[in-house]
Amino acid sequence: MDDVTAHLDPAAFADLLAGYCLEVAPGQQVLVRSTAQAAPLLVELQRAILERDAWCFLRVELPGEAAGFYRHARDRHLDGYPPLALYEARKIDATVGIQAPDDARALAGVDPELIARASRGRRDVREQMLKKRWCSSLWPTPAGAALAGMELGEFAAFVNRALFLDRRDPVAGWGELSQFHDALIARVSRARELRIEADGTDLRLDVSGRTWVNSDGRRNMPSGEVFTGPHEASATGRIRFTVPSSPAGVDVAGVALEFRDGEVMTATAERGEEYLRRALGTDDGARRLGEVGIGTNYGIDRAIGAILFDEKIGGTVHVALGRSYPETGGRNASALHWDLICDLREGGRLSADGQVVQEDGRFVL
């Protein structure tokens, strides 16, 4: 037993993904994407999917593969996609992506414009995949642990708690959180305006008539957020993101944005400002917000450099530059979807139509 499996049972993890998250049914075709670092979980996922009388397709990325693509890709590879990719996206019933980096900074040296081009080029495939059942998760690796500032065993135990796998009945735990989300949504869905206040932050968003989504672990594991799509021309004010971000392995921190009529007017960053500038130039929709979310998972009590986890921290809010999720009623279209996190746990406040919903990281329902 290694440092990871001593703290995180891959069989229990796989059953949670195949059962609770994806609800795999007989005859379905399930695509599983990850790296060789996640081998213990991938083998168990294959077992869990086959036991549900479904088909499992493993897509395992090798070390250096992603960076190698950007080194050698021609224009057709960056600006388009092979027909087989779209055919696969149409035929697959469900997909799960497991983050398991062997090098958390593998793409740090890649020109952000190449990454943006590839994202734009695969838009049709991405949109098709999002129509199906999908889930994202993470397997602890030495690179991920180093990024989080933890020993590998400590990191695995942290992930185990965030997944609720430390509980006797993890599914019941997610059910309890889902019920809390229902109460939170009942509160915020009546509001016209959300206001986010913190040091360097005073941002107002119109969310009237938009649909709030209960993210209770079905799509992201771990999860713990409710989110919606704000009206595209409504963001007004400024916001400073105190939680660092690592999109595509690039270290970005101290981002501050100022909005007028929904559009980013000024943007600065203490680190990674060039990446920020390039991201905002992805397309016309990249300068507007596609999402506002409220983090509710108090099992995640610190940032680890993985947005999948960091945006769920209990006591935070996040907004996403770029693409809206259509189920929220949001209409912003973009190849970019970048979640940026604002910590409210020390002197922050979230209010809905002037009534406090969360203060100093604690909910007031």
C-alpha cells in the first residue's frame, strides 16, 4: 500500500464516481480520461463500470504528451479537430475526467495564445460532450501534493475528506449538502441583485430570472457550490481575487478586475498578468462573466492550486470569465471559462437584494 492508497481507497472512490456521480447504466459507453499517474483509480473505475454492465474506454495521457502537442501541432491541429473526435462525442453516453498531473507546470512554457486557439478550435466537440453526463475529479499525485504544499499522504487524506469518503456513508453526506443547497438556492433565487464585498472588492451582479444550479457532486467530485449565470451586461464595480489560480499550469495571483456594463475595463495581476491579458483576448465573450458561484464545502479549508477544489471552499465566492452554462439561462459564449475565487472568510460579505447571505465565510440563512 502506497502513501495515497493508505489514505484514499480507489475502489470506494470508483464506486462513488460510477454510481453516485455518473449513474452508469447497462449498455452505456463511458469515456474515462486521465494520466498514468491515476492507474489505481482507473483500474477500479474499469471494474466499477463493467460491473454495471457498461462499456469502459480508458484514455490515458502520457508524461509530456500535452506539451508535445503544442510543440509540434500545425495550424489544422490548433484550429480544428479530427472528425473522429466529434463522432466519439456524439456516441459516448458519459465521460469522467480525472486530474492527475505528473508535472503541475507542464504547460507553463506554452504560449497562452496556442492554448486559446486549441480551445476555440475544439468548441464543437466540447459543446457536444457537455450535452452528455459528465464528471470531473482528481487523483493525488506527487506533483499535485507539491503544488498544494503538502506531503503526499497528507494530500491524499485531504482529498479523501473533500470527497466525503471519510464518512460511513459518503452518498448520504452528499445528500445532506444537496438539501442545504436547496435552502440556499431558495434564498438567492428570489434576488435581483447580488453584491460581493471584501478588501478591494465591491461588485454588483443582476441575477434576476436566472436559474441556480445545485452542484452536489454529480458533475464535480468533490463539489459544494451553487451557481448561476449573471446577466451579461450587469457586472458593475471591482473585484480582487485573493486565491491564486493555476490555469494550464501558469501561476496567476493577485488578479484585480474592474467592470462596467458587464465588461472588464481594467485588469491587473501581481503574477501572470500576461496570461490574464491573453485570456481576456480569447474572443468577444472572454471579457464578460458567464458564472457566479458560492462555495459550500467546508471539508475544503485551503487552496491547493486546483480550481476544481478551490472554487468549492466553504466561505468563498467565484466568478468565471467567459462561457455560461446554458442551464442557468446565461447566454455568454466563449471558448474561455476561467473561475477566479474571492475569499470572504476574513471581512467579506455576500448579500442578496441588501440582505446578508454570507459574512466572514459563514452563511446567514
